[in-house]
Amino acid sequence: MGIANVWANAMGFVQNRKRELSRYLSIGMTTGQMWKIFGLEVFALGVRPLALGILLSAIGTMALLKIGALNPEDFLAVMPAGTILAFGAVLLAAVVLAYFWGAAKLMKGGVAEALRDDG
């Protein structure tokens, strides 16, 4: 359910910006520059929240280990690191694929067509 939501939001976000991207292309921005914009947006929407979530989870876990007077080595022995990394990788892959697939569809369309529907 979560991956489908990520996919739908990313695809919808790219499709809603069709006019904006067409305007950028019409004033002379190259497709390479457009792909750089999409790369930065994927970083902002995918990598940054994932890194922040891992950081906050680590801080919370350390605090709870200290409060509970537990040994961090005992926790690390049973921590589901593989599952956490796999989930993060799947989420990031969903954002990247949705964003770049939507962007590729937009880049195939003509600038004139998108700007004609501007009114």
C-alpha cells in the first residue's frame, strides 16, 4: 500500500508540472538540465527523508537503550538491519522509477502541445 502511494504521488506530481516544464524548455533549457532538476527533486523527495528517518530512529533507539539500561551490542545482534535497508531501497527505487518514468513521458511530449493547453 505504501509503495503504491509513493508511486501515485510521484507520478501525479510530475504530470501536474507539465506546463512548468514546457515553459522551461521553451525558454532554452536543455533536456540535460531538466534531468538534473529531476535528479535534485528525487534527492529531496527520496534520499533526504530516508536519511532523516534513519538518523531520528538511531537517536531514539540510543535514548531508549540508555533509559532501559540495555547493552547496545545485544540490540545490534538482533536488529533487523537487512529488513530496514531492503525497505529503504524499495522505497527509494519506487520514487526514482516513478519520477523518471513520468519525466520521460513528459519529455517525449511536445512543448507546443503543452503550452497550447495553457489557457
